[in-house]
Amino acid sequence: MAFEDIVVTIDERVGVITFNRPNVLNALRTQLLSEVSEALDEMARNESVRAVVITGAGEKAFAAGADISELNALAAAHSGVAQSRSGQALTRQIERLSKPVIMAVNGFALGGGCEIAMAGDIIIASENAKFGQPEVNLGLIPGYGGTARMTRRVGKGMAMYLCLTGEIIDATEALRIGLVQRIVRFAELMTEAKRIANVIASKAPLAIAACKRAINNGEHLSIADALELEALEFGVLVDTEDIKEGTGAFLEKRKPIWKGR
């Protein structure tokens, strides 16, 4: 399928989605969000793809936020709600994808860009990356899940600070507060993101999907309920061909061949 706002490639087991509007710092207009959703659906259906990397074209920006001209044209509260829900639907789609999603953040990840990054499973940042939720400067709040995910990623106090001040932080501070997991040089960003994606892609796909579900669904359950969820996911995996392959390969001292069933 041909896209206008994104570029989609598949490198062996890793699918790559690149926001491709560098002349406007990869601003997230509605068309781009729709195209990313379509691309994710394709990745979900493609059995050869075991992991996904999302990044932005150019060195200046991952995505510097929503398209301001679209925001300015919002005429009433109901259209604002629809806009917010559209962005939230995409971030939930990323979060719920059974395959791991690694965000390779280059340059600015502001507003909706930061929100999309936080929907990923792992965030790798280049040294020049900048993160922030500056919506208050526009008379808005984060609308694509920023208030909820920032709180879950860095805690209530830091989420309050970043969302209320609109302050933009660098990669070092983002690493310190736990927003990102790694910092690399810009020239190494995609190499490192793909390396991590390939490491994960080499694991049992059913186990990877179960890990995502257990962590995402168990994050805010009581410890007792989270442990029960983990036990149920564990139990389902014990009844698969992959566990027999994995344990058999270990005992036979060979690499497993995963079938995803």
C-alpha cells in the first residue's frame, strides 16, 4: 500500500514505520495518524514481522506535535473530543499490538509525538532528542494519552511538573526520570533500535505477546490479581508447541525454531 505521510519498510523480521514530513518536523496531521494505523494493521497481519520500530525522518524531529493548523480549525468541543479520541485510538493500537514496538526518537518528540513515543514498549533516544508536553502553551492539555501515560511512566509528581509547566527536557533528563531506556548517538539510533528489535524477534513470539499483555494489563492491578494474570498467561504458554521446542532445543543445545503456536 502506498502512503504519503509515512514510509514503511520490512528488514527481515523487523517492520519500520517512519514519519515522513520532515519539512514540518513530522507534524502529526490526521492523515499521518490514519496511515500509521493502517501500517500497524499490516504489521499485525504479516507473520514474518516479529517486531516494529517507529521513528521520524531527518535528524530534527521524531514528531514535533500535532498539526497546529488542524488544531486551530477545531470549531467545537465535540470535534475536539473526536480529535483526542482519534489520537488515543492510535496510541492504544500501538500499546495493544502483540508484537513489541520500539520507538527510535530523534530530535523533538513533543505533544502528540511524545504521547506516541510513550505508547511504545521501549524508547531509544538519540543524544539530540527532546521530550515534552507543551500543550498548555496552546491553551490545551495532552490529548493522545499524555496525562495517563506520563503518570504511569515517571510518576504523578513529575507528570504534573512536565504537563503544567510545558517544559521540554533533553535525553539525559528523560533517561534519569525513566521516560526512556537508552541514549545513543544519532548516527547509531536506527542500528541500535533494530538490534534490540532483532534480539526480541529471535524469542518465542507467543511468549513475547504474553509478556506484553501481562505487563500492560497487570500494571495497576493489585499484586494478587497481577500474579493471577501472570499465572494464567504462563499456563496458556505451557500448552503450546513453542514451549516444547524451546525446552527441547535447550536440552539438545541448539537454537530453537519458533512456530508461534
